[in-house]
Amino acid sequence: MDAPNAATDPAADTTTGAPSTHAAMPGWKRNVSLFLTGQTVSLLGSMIVQYAVMWHLTIETRSGSVLMLSIVFGMLPQAFVSIFGGVWADRHSRKLLIMGADTAIAVITLGLALLMVSGVDDLWIIYLALAVRSTFAGIQTPAVSALIPQIVPTDQLIRINGVFQSIQSGMMLLAPVVAAAIYASFDIVAVFFVDVVTALVGVGLLLAVAVPRIVRSDEGPVSYFGDLAAGVRYIAGHGPVKWLMTLFAVTMVLVGAPSYLTPLMVTRTFGQEVWKLTANEIFWAVGMLAGGLAIAAVGTRITNRIALITGTVLAAGVLTAGLGVSTNMWVFFALGLGVGVTFSLMSAPSMAILQETVEPEMQGRVFGFVGIVMTVAMPLSMVVFGPLADRFSVESLLVVAGGLLVAFIAGVLAVPSARRSLAEVSRPAAPPEGGEGGDEGGGGVAGGEAVRDAAQA
């Protein structure tokens, strides 16, 4: 069935495709502050559930198969739905999609909590809840990425993406602590109730965000699958987008190996003490947090973003190989921190480039495919490297993964069409005349204050 053109759909977001400036976005700092605060609260609740469910299933079943199924139900639906979620994000109000997905997740989580309170705690119920939550995450994620450039001036995109990356990394440190405190003091049901509250807080804050509207350039109604096919053609025919997504996908696959296998190397090489495994995770998370904060602080001063991205990918390859040859535990942890830093330094500018380069009416579909890459690439690397870790040493696999990453980026830079395409987006968008300016018509935070507030959220 054909859907109405977003330009005439009163529920659709509409705005022109012209580059946004501070003057064109009065109150943008207030909107961004509300948006990031809401996403922080919502993300915290989701990650608390993620950790608590994993621990609950581990304690109650002690089954590797159960944990494997929980990962399948918790990740694959998002990867599949992201394809369609991207189309919806280009056809309907992104703000309403995010709010609707968060509300649906809250309702499903509340239903699961009430069932468990009544004594129904079969595994299939948890699997079903994980699958439904993952499904709505596939709708929400591309809408969030596509909404950011609607409320952020173009020249501030890299900074705000750095703040967002810092928030996500900070939650990796905070969520396990909060989840452990709630789960140990109460039970899994209490964790679900907390998630319901955080989701509703996120919805309430997003409701107060003023989102401009998107005017699609399509002439007349376009079929749903026509939109989907147009998104595929767009990515395949847009050189910078195609090469950036290829670079991102391969990096995620090869970075997935060290992120999944380092705990195994710690136990085999340095000992099975829990504090060592915890320290390993903390160093990686701190590295990602530090990289995100660095981008948030100096992102607007970066003059060659592609040089930063390719340089950090090369550094990630070298550091990953270094993980495989390190014999000192603290050197190993420090190298893991370094890989975390490089991942943030690569990820935030990449997202900013896509948000700045892709036309507003195509961003939902592009970020839908980005969501698939992010959801599938890391588990895919485990499918490849996991069984190999039972036949070969983790150290050798880390060296191979790092070497492959270095060889890959060198190969990309050796392709003339890739170099030309990436050069097109190496320079950031020119700031509006008069510098960064102020926030006309709204309060909020900027610069270091934005970073500090995001880290505290």
C-alpha cells in the first residue's frame, strides 16, 4: 500500500534539506540537552535490564545454551527490523517513532514483571520479552540517529556525537553497578520496574523537544518497498556513504574479536580472578569514554575528519596486535584502553559525516543499515573467531585480527575511487557566519559544560 508523501502528512517530520545553522535553530541547546538527558535515562534502564537478565539466566540455569538463545532473541530482531525501521524513520515522525518504541518497550517490560510477580517465570516468556524489546529497538535506533541532525546545527554534529558516545560509554560503567545493586538487594522484577520508569522519563523529556519538520523531495506517493529499494540504491551509488559504511563494518568485525576474546585471554594467561575480568572491562569502557569526551571537547576544531578516522583505525589494528603479544597484564589493560579510545575517535566523526552528508529524507534508511552493521558485525566476528579460539591461542587470533585491520585500511586507501570519495567528506561543514554564536531563544549548555553535564547524566 502506498503511503502519503511526508510533505503532506501532518504527522511526519518536515524540514528543508539546507545545512542548519545556529540562527536557523533557535533554542537548539535546550532541545539537545533535553534529548540527551532523556536518552541517557532511557539507555540506563535498558542496559540495567540487559545485565540483570544475563546474570539472572546465568544464576538460575547455569546453561551456555540458554545464554546463547538470550543473545539471539535479544539481538537478531533488531538487526532485521532496522531495515524497515529506517524506512519508517523517513516516512513518519521520528520523534513519535522514538516515543512509541520506548512506550511499547515499557509496556512489554511491565507485562513481564507482572507475570513474574504472579509466579510465571518460564524461559520462553523472557525470550519473548527480549525479542519484543529488540524489535522496537530496531525501530527506535535509526530514528534516534536521523533525528539528531534535525535538532543540532551542522557544525556541532561531531561534538554532539562525541557527547552521545561518551554517554553510551559512561553507561557501560554505571549500568552494571546499578544493576548489581538492585538485583542483589531485591530481584529481577525490581529491575524491570526500574526500566519502565526510566523509559517513561525518556518519553516525557522527548515530548518537550521541539523537532523541525522534514520535507521529502519525492514527487507523489512512493510505495514502502520502493522506499526501501531507493535506500539500497542510494548507499550503493553514494561513494562517501558506501566507503564509510564498508570501513565501519569491517572495523566492527575485526574489533569484535578483541572485545569478545580479551576476557578469555585474561583467564588463560593472567588468571581467573573476577577482579581481573572486571578490570579488563573497565579499561575498555574508560577508553571509549575518554575518546568520546575528547571528540566532544575538540570536535569542531578537526579539519580533516577522514585522516582522523583512518588514522585511528590503523592505530586500533596496531593496538589489537599489541594485545596479542603483551605478556604483562597491566600493559594488556592499557592497550585495551587504547583500542577503546580509537573506537570512539572513529565512531563519532563517522556518524557526524553521515548525518551531515546524507539528505534528511534518506537518513532513516541509511541509519537503518548502519544499525544492521552495528548489531550483526560484532556477533559475526564471534562466530568466526570464537571457534578458532578453541583451536588456537587467543594471542595469535588478536595478532591476526590487528594485522587484517591494518591491511584492510591500507587496501582501502590504495583504491583511487575510495580515496576520492572519502576526500569529498574530509572537511567539516563550514560554520555559520559570525562563529558559533549563541543559543537564540533557548537555554542549555555548550562546549565543556555540555560534556560535563552529559557525563554526570
